[in-house]
Amino acid sequence: MELPNSLSEMPPHYLGMLAGVIVFCSTVTVVIFLLVKGGSIKRMMEQTKTYDEAGPEALKQTLMPRLLLYDELIEASKHLPVCPQMPKNKSTLKGKFVKLREYNEKIDCERLFKISNGSPTLGLAYDPTSLWNNSLGENPPKSENDFKATKMMKTEENGRKLVVADVELGKVIGFVSLVDNSPKNLTVKIGYLWIAPNHGKENGERVRAAQETLFMLLKHLFSLKYRRV
């Protein structure tokens, strides 16, 4: 039988068999990786060695305790606070272009209202509906008090509000929130995330700021042992 010279010449049933082999090998590789990474293989080897040395009495012995991947997650679920925390001994998350810090109503409410109401605070004036109606799902607030009353600014016991500031300019340029924090399940959601439409000379600067904000938050949350964000 003559073998095909390329995948394009291969009969469909051969391609199906090849795909099945690839999926099977990938699955086995991932399972083995998780068993090794989680410490299961090492623990089974220890149990076998102990049984060989002590016989049936080994079943009554306690193996040397060791913190495994699964144990770390259980420990994290017991100690993570209801309100998502910032890094220890730090009040901000700082990247190359933006930094995140906790929202302070006394100084940040007015700033956020001004950069989200279409005024030329950061650049040219713009239509605020492009932000509020299209991205945030609400009508633009007409006053600072209206801004405080929006769904976005609602205070949640298991959430945290953060402001996004430009590192170079030192000005507040956006907002992001963490909501529905569940330490027990090691889950938290990134809620509202927006950068003022008139930030930067080009739209790419706004996209870059949003991307770095998201990246820093994910990196921080996973370092705290959250498994789903």
C-alpha cells in the first residue's frame, strides 16, 4: 500500500485515527503531569517503600507531612478574606504603564466622574454614552451623586473597587472592580473594567492600559491561590 505524501492526501478515516491518537497521548501526558505536580506519585512511592520495610504495620504509621498542591489550595480557602486583598505591605499593583490602588471615595469619586462624563479632562471631549451605554450598561450620570448611585459603585462586602492610574502622568484614567469573591471556592470575578475613552493620543494606549490592568490583576489573584477568575 502506498503511503500518502501529506496530510491533505490522507483519507478521512486515517485523519480521524491520527486525531484520536494525538488526543489520547495528550490526555495521558496531562494526567501524569498533574499526578507528579500534585505529589500523588511521590506519596504512593513513599507508601510502597514504607510498606516494604514495615509490612502490615505500615498501615498504622503516618507518613512525613508535606505540603502538596491540593493542600495549599485547602489552606488558602480557609484563610483568604471575604474582601479580596491587595499585596502584603503594598497598597498598589504597579506595571509598566498603569498602577492599581484601592478606591478612596473622598478623592477618587470626583476624578472618576469627570473622566467618565465626556469632559476634556484627559484629552478631547467625547460622547459619554460611548462609555456608559455601550460598555457599562447604564445611562451617563449627570452629577457626582448620580455617579455614586450607579451599579458600578455599589459597595459589596465581598468585593473591592480599584482605580487605574497612568504611571507616567500620575493621573486616574479608569476603574476596575473585583466582585463575588468566594474564598471557600477560591473564585472571584473581575467586574467593571474601563479606561476613559479620551485617554492617550491613540486608541492603542487605552487598549494597552486595559490589557496591563487585566494582566496584573490575574497575576495577583492567581498568586493568592484563586483557581477561577
